[in-house]
Amino acid sequence: MQSKRLFSLLMLAGLLMASLSPLLVNAKGAPVSLNLSKNFRNLIIQGERSEIVACMVASNRYFKNAPDFAEMRWLDSTSQTALMHEKEVDHHLTRIIALHAEAIPNTNTFFKPWTPVKIECIQVDEGDPQVKVAVAIEAK
């Protein structure tokens, strides 16, 4: 039980560090319209939606190393719109968590717009989540 609590605290600390680094980078010369998710910070501070924290941390880590994307940001609605499904197969608990965010694809074009992305994390027995990212196609 102590190891789960320690793991949770370490995950929250890592999430806090990961979420504050963009603030430090954007502090100098950041546009006024930059709108980082207040819900994401509340998630860390108040522990809301703790079931999605591991997925968000893994997603931040994924985007830092992803060659397909230059940058990622969370939406204001990420915390409320996250979907989680749990199922048990052969005595293994599997969580599938779906999140929405925005990312800048790593392309050679001059103009690089923010593109909606769908993030899916698959976590088996509270292990490290496996992250899959797909560019969201908006219906018009």
C-alpha cells in the first residue's frame, strides 16, 4: 500500500514538473492569448480525476520525444472530457483512457498551426501507460 502511495506522489510530482516547464519557457515573450489549461493544473493541485494523471504524464513524455510533433498543449476541457474504460481479462486490469489535446505537427512548412489530436493510453495492471496519438479529423 505504501508503494502505491509513493508511486502516486512521485507521479504527481513529475506531472507538476512537466506542467510547469512550459510556463517557464513561455514566461518571456509569451503571447497574451496563450491559454494553458486551468483544469490540468487543478488536476495536479487538487487531485481531480486522478485516474487520468498517469496517462497525462505519459503523454507529456511521449510528445517531448515524438519526431512527428514539435509541440503539444492541453485543452481547457481535457479533464472533463477524458474517457476511461476499465476491463479485467485473465486477472489483469486494463484501463483505456482517451484524451483530447492540440499539437503542432513537425513539418517543413513555414506556418505550423495547432492541430487537434486524440490521445489513447492503455495501462495494464497500473503499469506504464502505452500512448497512441492520432490527428483528429474534425467533422464540418
